[in-house]
Amino acid sequence: MEQLKQFLGDLSARTVSVRHQRRLTFASEVEELEYEEALAISLVCFLLSMVAFSSVYSMCKARRAREGMGYREVQRPENSFEMMSLGGRDGVSMVLPQGY
């Protein structure tokens, strides 16, 4: 009878120990997955921010090039001021003295 109690006690202790080890293993696997997921999410966010920056930069560059084409010098007779034409977006041009 004593041997049976001792055997059951040992078996119970081993079962608890195995369960505890499984919990620790599961917890470390979950932590590892969470770390990998966080790393993947931050990599995706970084790539998306680079794409957004690149597209905004390209739009600004194209806008500057488009607006830069609107500037041209106007030929006037010798007696008048040297003038410059500033092309507006809506097609309206303003003519200002060159000093402005």
C-alpha cells in the first residue's frame, strides 16, 4: 500500500512537472511568435512609409517641374521695363517688372 501511494505521488509529481514544462515551452513559443510578428509588422510599416515618401516626393518633383515650365521672359521694346511672365495654374498670366 505504501509503495502504491509513493508510486502515485511520484507519478503525480512527474505529471505536474511535464505540464509545467509544456506551459513554459508554449509560453516561449508564443513569445517567439509575438516577436516575429512585431518584427514583420514593423518591417511592413517601414516599407509602406518609404513608398508613401517616394510617391509624395515624386508628386512634388513633378509639380515643381510643371510650374517651372510656366516661367518665361517676355521680349519688349528697349524703352519698356524688362518683364517676366508668371504662368498661373488656371491659364491666367501675370506680367510683373523683373525686380519683383
